[in-house]
Amino acid sequence: MHQTDEILILGNAWDVISAKFLEHLGYKAIGTTSAGIAAVLGYPDGELMSVQENCGMVQQIAAAVTIHVSADIEAG
């Protein structure tokens, strides 16, 4: 997707619902936001959630959509 003449725009997802909505809107790929995922899990941004929690949400997002997902892994 990076090697075409078309500009790649990633929608930013923080949970399954936001990811599915971005897919519905027609995005060809999405990125995750560690700050958004932290907020959904009840943490402030700043590397307070565990890598396992972050990856768990990313796995749920990736399993819920059929488009490509780029993951922002906090402190990863």
C-alpha cells in the first residue's frame, strides 16, 4: 500500500467499534492509537498500561476488520 501513486490515509482506531466504523467509511487501512487505547482501558497516556493490554486491544481490532491494521505499541 506504500508503493502506489495513491496517498495512504490511515484512520485512527482506539477500539473495535471505532475500527469497524472506519472500515465502514471506506478506509483501506487503519492505525491504532496507544493514547486512545490507554484511555479506553482507563489509563492516562504515558506508558502506564501494559504491553499485553495494548496488544490485546490491537488483536481485537485486527480480528474485527478485514482491512490492514498498523499498531502503535506504547513503549514498544
